Amino acid sequence: KSSTGLISKTIRPGTTDEKPIATDVVTVNYTGWRSDGMMFDSSVARGAASTFPLDRVMAGWRECVMLMTIGETRRCWVPQALAYAGRAGRPTGTVVFDIELIDFRPSPLIAPPDVKAPPADAKRTASGLAYKVLRPGKSSRSPSPFSQVSVHYTGWTTDGRMFDSSVPTGQPRSMRLDEVIKGWSEGVPLMTEGERTRFWIPENLAYGGKGDGPRGMLVFDIELVAIQ
């Protein structure tokens, strides 16, 4: 039991030590019940996991999920003050949620602290591409420059403006690596499945200052979900 009144219990331990922070975007499966046992909401019943920013959910949900690690399932007893607070049409009193934390990613709206330039510990290729592994992969498989891949990503300009992201939808995007910008064609084959890496892509390996694409060096966080 926490100082706020939230009570929680681990049903199944997680598979990592990583925990989300309040601004992260989480992907979860969950079911919610009223204190009389009536189920009122469930992503499990809908057959699809849900993705949303943690800073936009009820306080009790946010607090509970921030205690969890990836792969964990936790039961949370959320008192009314941390739940729907008596809002019309919502369950009253304590509500109970079983939550499975499938994954989480940083908010695409918050630029990384090193977005302006590659840090000293970033690796560099002969072409000028710089990169740094954020999370190691789960296999030894790497794509070729011609592979079809499934990825999650966010792209920023060096002034911290996010211009594209798959993260808010919760759905990775599929693409061929010979049909993307040169920095992607070179960088993604350096990754293994499950890996997350930050890339600093100079303009000549990005949009080349042409067309409607953003100018200058671009920064991408890329997660290689699968090689298709």
C-alpha cells in the first residue's frame, strides 16, 4: 500500500528491470472491475492491447503502472480519489484493475537531451552517420539493406521539433530498407531484432535539403520490431 492509498500486488513478475516514467507512452492489456465484481472495461475482451500516454490517465493507473516492469501483470486497487473521483457515468468507490505492461516508449513530444549533436560515446560510420544503442536486441538477426522490416520510430530536428512518429498509434510501421533515406538504409542493418538505437543522420544521408522533408541533421530513435 502506498502513501496515496493505492494498493497493488504482483500477479506475474516482469522480464526486465525497466520501469516507465510519467511521460512515457505505454502499451498494456487490462481489465477493470467495480468493487461489486462487475467488469466495466477490458482491452482483453476487445482483443487488442491499448497504447496511451501515462500522463493522460487517472492518477491511480499512472502510479500503479510506474511500479511495473515490462512483462509484469499487477492487480491494483484504486481508491475513488485516485480513480474517477465521482465523475458522472463512471464507477464510484474503489475500482480494481489487472494490468499487463507489454512495453513502453518515451513520449515523442519530448526531444532527447542530446538531440542537438551526437554525444562523445556515439559510434560513427565512414559516411558520417552517428548512432548509440539505447536497448540491446533480443536476437542476433540483422536485416539486409533490402529487407522488409517492422519498426517503431520517432524523428526530431536538432531544435527538438518532432516531425514524425509511429509511437502514438501503438502500431509499428512496415517498410523496405531500399526505399527509405540513406541514413536508414545504412543504419537499420546495424541493428538486431528488438534493439532500440538513436541515430544522428546528416542532411546528405537524410532528405538532402530537397523537397518537403525537414532540413539539416535529423535524429531518429528506431526500434527494430521484426525482420519480415
